[in-house]
Amino acid sequence: MGDEQLGFDMPGEDGRKPEKAGEAAREKQNREEEPAEPRKLQDDEVFDYITGDKVVKLTEAERVRQHIARALVHQYGIDPRDMEADFPISVLNEETGRRTRRRASIAIFEHDKPHELRYVRRIVVTKPRPKESRTVSKIRTFARAKEQVDEVAALMHGAGPECVYGLWTDDKDLYFIHRDTSSPFEEKYRPLLNWPRGDATAFDAQGNASSLAIMRRADETMLRFAFRRCHNYIHGNEGLPKDAAFWQFLYVLFAKLHDERLVREEGQETRFYIDSTDIAAAAEDETGSPAVAARVRELFEDVKKFYAEQNRFDEYDRLTLSDGALTFIARQLATYRFQNSSMDAIGAAYQELVGANLRGDRGQYFTPSSAVRLMVEILDPEEDETVFDPCCGTGGFLRESLLHLVHKWLPEDEQSLSVQERARLEAALRDRLGEYAKDRIFGADFDPFLTRATAFGVMMLTDRAGNTFQMDSLAFPRSGALPGVERAMERLDRIGPGKVDVLLTNPPFGTDIPVSGPVLEQFRKDESGAEKPSVAYGWSRGKDGSLRRGKPALSIAPEKLFVQKAVEWVRPGGRIGIVLPNGILSNPGPDDEAVRQYILDECWVMASVELPVETFIVGAGVNILTTLLFLRRKTEREKYEERLHGPADYPVFMAVAEKAGVDRRGNLLYVRDARGDLVVREYEETDEIVVNGVAIPRTIKRRSPVLDDDLMPLRDRPPYHDRPSIITEYHKFVERYAGEFPWEKGADS
């Protein structure tokens, strides 16, 4: 943090304050001391997170350093003013006997002490992330990281005896190091599970992970890193395919979550921990600890019993990892306390992992998180409303609906709170959220692995398995033999036709996966055999250009059927958010026009948002143009009024999103002024630093470029962001036309 931002008097270049000699001298001094306008930020530059305003070139090494600096503040409670980048340290070369000058990527000093060598307490070394390889690469454990450990050890030794903690990372491998000076004859640099928070007072480096667990809440960056590292270890070091590695990691993760629950609710002693003997052994070999592995396996068996009534596990769910793998994962997770961690961080880490390792093969394009959040914010589900996704995939809409409610329950000024305070408030809401998920959150999918991934994602946030069913949503509830149908039939009070309050979905689409067979008859006739409005016909045009229904269609694209199914699923007045390919809403052909006419006959159109192609290219890896369509099912009274008086004329929110915050390569896009320069805003950020074991709120001024993202949701929108976005313009639209929407005019169903 620059001194001028803290209100300190700045000395002259010679270290002395300038003398004041009359009014002219004062005016000259004021002109000289006026801060020069900061230079324009270039495309390959960022504001340094440590200082808040220093401009640094964003190399690959710098990118890693900035991520770690943020985590040091958010997760470890270290004051950024106690850090310094590229701090020089004299290091002895044992081979030549000469001293060389090396730089610590980040040096951390004793709190409120001068940035001098004698006050260095921790050393961080960051390296560029290795380039991705098509071949599977193993995760390098501490026992195989002698070169990396020696590099940090040399800097720690050069910093003096009070520097006892080190860290080395390249965003793929990461090692925490503790300097052991218990022997008067030899210094040893041992592996450490994690760093303590704050200034490390009253910290026992030889203690087990359960003591650390009390101290650490998960920072999103570090949690993503830990999840990715665990999965990559299983994939690379155990030789399992990516999807199999995902499930094995998930088994261990739920053993950890279950252990936290038992400690919290039943007062049991923790079993998911690593003791000092296991930590020391990790420096010598990779075989792992049989005791640690046995405890994790035992916990997973308890997990299966705990969720037996919810049918989330069966005899095929086995933890097959080696002792070494289980010990490695336990080391990565043991120091986290998920109960007190940000739900956003947990949700984001889980989504990154599941999205990278589970891909459907039936036309599913998993919905990018930016589109998911926008859809949830526009439909705005309430606590007494049922949310259902009949094509749930990995569960993005369901998890986001849960997070949306959490943020509605938090104080309106939540963005002014520290990350740590928000996490504490969220933890207090977890039971309430669990009750809502148990009663109101539902998902279904044809793919059994995706329904399980959705259920586990809900469990991550709520400790409840969630209501997800493997079934053919197009055939439900009139037919179907998949395993989830029987359980789904028990919840027809919530997800039966005409019962759902809010339906959010991204159905599989494409003419290469058409739907055919007896199921189409369900779209043309109701249970009594009477005809009903349907899209499942062939369509043509009469001489006057009007639509004419032909013979029953033999096959039809799934997205068209899901439009009809979604309308039939929600109650009159219920709301729908659906992702559709642009063609269905714009193609002039009679088949597509028939779908549009069906929508207009059965629903009010609330909004239509066309997405930029980058949304799905970066978020889902597919090049497709899509539109988010928002509907409200008409009541019978509203349909009668239209038949009596003709189609209603009413305002519809229409938007075309031009920017998604990223280009086609995934690079961030920022707002520019008329001259093409990046627009920069100043803002305040509140965090908690830890001194002598006490968390102290600290507000720091920072500067940042403004992300150019039309899809930015409200909860991600920083206070300094003054650009219009889809959601802000939608709210203005609703406020402007309040009372003019036909569903607000008091019609009864």
C-alpha cells in the first residue's frame, strides 16, 4: 500500500522534509508534492496486490505471485503492508563458498516492523506455471522436490534464524516448509501441512492438522488449487482416467465433510488429520501412512451409511486409492474447515473440477457460470418456491439458486464486509439452506453420473444430498424405467406437471440427436387421450402465409420438446429460464415458427438475452450462438382475456450482450476509454489481519481496471463498477414498466 494513500507525510528525495520559506515556497512545495496523474495501464500490466497501486508487468511468474499474495491476505490474515516483492537476500553458495544476491518473490516481515532483513519471518518463492502437456504428468511430492526446497531453504537461512516458514509454488506444485532449529548442530527444513494464520504466535509446527483446521477458512484461489492438485495426483500418480479420478477424490472429500459434521454436531474427535510423524515421513518417501489411509477409508464407509436412506451410494462405490494417495489428499484438505468457508469459494472450486472432468455425450453443453448466475438473478427464486432443472447436468442452476438465496439473506451491504466476515455469516445460514434444499431443490438428468455430481454439489453446500433423479425427463411422469423414476414419483407434489414454481434449464439440442418413438404421443395428447397444444407435428404454410399443422412428426429436435415440457411443468404464473440455440427463435421455417407461436400462446415473454459466442467457447468449449429466454406461464384467466380481447400488447425486455468479460482465448477484457486506454477505478477493500491471534479489520485502498462484462451478476459487481450490465438494465426496465405487465394486472387463475 503506497504511503500517500495512508495519509503519511512523504520526505524529500534526500530523506528530509522540505523547508517552508514563505508563501511562494509553500505554493512551489504544494505543486511539487501533488501526486502526478498515474500513467495509463497497459494491456500486459496489473496493479500489484501487495502495494495496491504499483503497476507491474503481468508475466506468467507475476500471475502466480499475484494469486499467492491475494491468498496470503484472504486466507492467512497477513497484512499486505508486511509484505515486499522481490526482496534481496544474500545467500551462501556452499559449493563455491561465495555469497550471491537472490530475491524472495515475497518476503513477509514481523508485523509493523521495518522491511529489513532481521525482521523477515516468512519467504515465498513463486515460479511460472508449467505449460500444459498432452501427456499425463505426475504431481511432484515433497520427497521429490529437493531442488525446490533447497531454493527456499537458502533464502530462509540467509534471512536469519527468525525466518522459520517458507513456501514454494508454480501453481501446479506447492510446498510448505518449516525450519527446524531444535538441533544445535544441523538445521533441517521439513514439510509442513500449511502455514499458520497471521503472525504465527502460539503456533505449534509439530501439532497435527486438527489444530490448524480451526484457523483456516478456504480462499477461493487456494481451494481451487487444492482440489485441482488432489485430482491431478490421482490422475497422474495413480494412473486413473480423469472421470474415475474425479469420483475417487469426491469420496475422500466427503469423508472430510463427514468428519467435520461429526466433530461439530456430535462432539467426536476428528479422524481426518495428519500428525507430525506422518508429516516427517512425507519428506522421505511417497508410500503414505497406513494409519491415515485407514481413518479415511473408515470415514468413507460411515459416509455411505449416513446417506443410505438417500440412495446416494451403492456397493460399487469403493475407495480404491493407495495409502500414498490418501495420505497426499489428506495433507491437502486436513487444514481446511469447510463449514466456515465461503460457499461461493466451495461452489466455484467444485464447478471447476466437475466441469473439467465430466462431459456429457448426448448433446449437453454445460452452461457457463456467467449465464447461470444471470438467469438465476433475473428469475429471482424465493425461499418458498420450488426450483427444478430437468436437464441438470452437473447442477450449476441448482447450486447457483442456493447461493442466490444465501446472498439474499445476507446484509445488503455484504460487499463492504470482509471475506472472513461473509464466510462466518454464511456458515450460520447453512442449516436453513439445507432445509430449503431438502424441500425445494430438484434436478433430473438421463446420465446417472451427472445426477450424482449434481447431488454431491448440493451436499457440498448444504450437507444434504439434494433431490436429483436419473430419469428421462421428456417421458416423466407418464413413462420411464430408469432408476430415479420411482423416487421422483414420490415428489409429484413438488415436480409434477403444473407444480413447479421456477424452472431453469439448458436442454440438449441438435438435429443429430432427434427424439422419436412413443414418447412423442405424450406431447400431442394428455392422459385422457384428448389433444393438447403441441409442437410435435410437421408444420407448413398456407397460401396466406399462416401456419398449418400437418401429420404427427416422426422425430423432433429435443430442444423443441423441452420448450413444451418446461411450460407444462410449471404452475400457471410459474417462471421459466431456458437456454436455446438462436435458430429456434429466428429461423423463418414453419417448424421453428410453430415453437415460437406455442410460446406466445402459452406464456408471457419476460425477457430475451442473446449471448456473445465467447460465453460458450470459453465456458463450455463449444462454438454456438445461444439466447436466454425467460417466460411466465399464462393462467387460464389470462388466456380467456386474450381470446376475448385479442393478444395483449406489453413491454418485453430485449438485450444483446456484446461482451462476456473474456475474448475467445479466455483472456480478460476490460473497459477502455475513447482513446483506447484502460479505465481504472479506485475502491476500498476490507480484510482481516491476524495479530497475536486476534483478527483485526483493515481497510485498504486499491485500484483496478473495470471488467467489460455485460453478463456480470449483481453479487459480483464491485461498488466502483459504474458500467451498465444486463441485470442492472433489466431491473431498471422492470421498475420503469411496473404495472404494465399483464401478469401484474390482477388476473386470477
